[in-house]
Amino acid sequence: MQVAYAVVNKDEGCQKSVCKHKVLLPLDATLNMENIEEHFVNLHIVKCSSEPKEPTYVLDIDASNTVQAKKGSLVAVLCSDGSVRIYDKETLNVLREVSGHPGLLNGIRFANSCDCVYSASTDGTVKCWDARVAGEKPVQLFRGYPSSVFISFDINCNDHVICAGTEKVDDDALLVFWDARINSEASSTTREPLGVYSETHSDDITQVRFHPSNPNMVVTGSTDGLVNVFDISAADEEHALVTTCNSTSSVSCVGWSGRDYKQIYCMTHDEGFCWWDLNHLDTEEPITCLNIQDVRETINMKEDNLDYLIGGLYHEKIDKLFVIGGTHKGGIHLLSCTPSGLTPVTSLGSGHAATVRSFYWDVRDNALLTGGEDARLVLWKSGAIENTLKDSMKRAFSEHQKVLVDSNNSYKRRRKQ
């Protein structure tokens, strides 16, 4: 099947902002590589969430990045019990919780232009919630096909299109597309798919990431090892496929980087890392910038080990890609990425007592949010740590030892068996 999709430039309802990227620092004329690495080195804990009544793993984090969010920024957290918790970003207090999916949740995303938050589920739906209002009823429901089991999704930078990836069912692994624009005159809040791409992946589609500033470009990753780049303004799937890169292993994470975001990278379930430059597609230059089969075997950490990779963070101002990894004891490692390899920048400790699975880099405050299998949400900023916070953290860690998960049996990311 093909996607019946045309490029739409009209803004409606919630969609009234320019495209933007969610993990960039404010542009500062004095910013350079030395400054940003120093900033990372000086990151300290400034706030920790309280222990929930029923400890659950924090699997994904996103934050509202809208104008109205400045008055009270919201953070959405995907929990292993199938709930979505909305936090106040400054206090890390839980404001509300929704749990309207009967299946396993896979991913959480805020809209780029309003405080709507989206979640995808193995029940074959993507739901849109108003993060400012408590309630179990979604604002919109995006329904898949009867056999759809969604394990990844994203919304493009102008909030017009949602794309979700499915598990392989029979012989099909699908990318399903919907029109996400809110229509106040519509008689129903349920949306049916615009169509699908079905020919370019042969196994579970584990990652979907739209381009930070071009609403028509999307990169996908799969357990088949392939990383595909599409231009969805094309008439059909065959013409939409811009390029295919092969990681040779099951893909766990994909993202965009480089000037004008013309580079892509991926991480694999066996902790491999690949980085490609799309600028070289029409040249004789190789597109592969870096290919590491197992980062754990090549990285030289001064303290502790690197057990796994979490994701990537591209800093636009200095045109620099960073890779974030961790240890099963709760340590976090930030690595600098160059064509010659990955180099440790700094390590963050004492924030978590178990595997860290998610992070969010805050644009306005130059702050890092992390979440882990210890059920904790931690806010990191550059600066000195207060003694009162040290005392509160000691108490929190003492309590946490009562429910600490066994790191040898930690929650594993979805992967091909």
C-alpha cells in the first residue's frame, strides 16, 4: 500500500509554530566546544522526584517546548506499568496520570506547538492527551489496522503527520501514517490511517524519527538492521525512499545530526554505533562516518564501565554529536563523537541506583532530565549542589535499597531474539 499524502502548508488549530528541534541549546555567540564540554562536566543534581507508591521503570521522557510552557513547563514520563505521568518540570511533582491504553506503551511525544502529548501502544492505537487536564479520555485517537502492534512512533515538526512503526505480523512490518491536524469541525475524534509503507523493512520497526526542521523527512530503524530515510512528499513508497543504510544489527535508536541535519546515526541492541553523512549520497565519497560494532569494547573509561547506550544528543551551535550511555548501577557517561571514534567527556553519578533508560536535554535551561529503572526522575544542571539536596538524596537512596531491582535482570529494551 502507498501513503496518500500531500504536503500541507496551512496551519490549523494547535499547529501554529515553526519547526524546531527538542534537544538543542540556545544559540550563544560565545559558545564553543570547550565551553559545552565544561558545562557537561559541571552538571550536578538539582532536583529528584519522590518515590511513587508503586515503583515503576521510567522508560521514556519528553517535555513541552511551547510558549505557554514557560509559565509552567510540563514533563511527560512513560512508565513500565503502562501509565503516562505528567510532572511539573521545576518541582518534579506529579501533576496527573493517564492510563488509557490496554496494551504496552512504546514512546511518548509532546506536540511541537501545544501541550498535547502522544503515546503509542501495542493495542494498535496512538492517543493524544491534553497534558493540562486530568482525564482518561484522549483528545484524539489514531487507529491502526486490525493486526497493527505499534512499537515506535513520532510526530513531524509542524504537527501535521504522525508515523508509527509496527511489529512484524505475518510477512508485514508497516509504517502507518495519519493526518494529525486538529479539526474542530470534525464529527469524530478518531482518525483512520492515510496509508502505509510496507516494502522497505522486513522485521519489527523499532524507531521512527522525523527531521527536526523538514516535516517531510523521516528516518526509521528496524531489527532487520536497516536504517531508511524517506521523503514522504513523494507520490509512493518507492520514490519516497531516499537511501538505506545497513547497521548489520538490530536497531535500537536513530537520530539526526550535522549541519542542516543531513547526517543520521543509529545505535543497536548489542551496543553498536553507526553514523552516516547524507551529503555524500550523490558523490563518490563514502557516506559512513563511523561504524563501531560494540562500543563497550572500544571505549576507554577512566572510571567504571560502559554497559549500554541510551541515545544521542546533537548540539547545533557547535555542530557536535554526543552519545550518552550508562552502567547498570545507575552511572551515566557522556561521549564526544568524531569520525575517529567516541571519547569520554564526563560521567554523572549518584543520581540513579539502577539502569538509566531515557533522557531529555532541556533547551531553555541547559539542563538534563534522566529516568531509570529505579523509578526516579532526576534533573541535572551546571552549578554547585546544595547540602540540603545531598541529605535528601541520601535518604532517598536509603529508601530505594528496599525496592532496588536486580541489575542482572534489568528491564531490557525491545530487541530481536
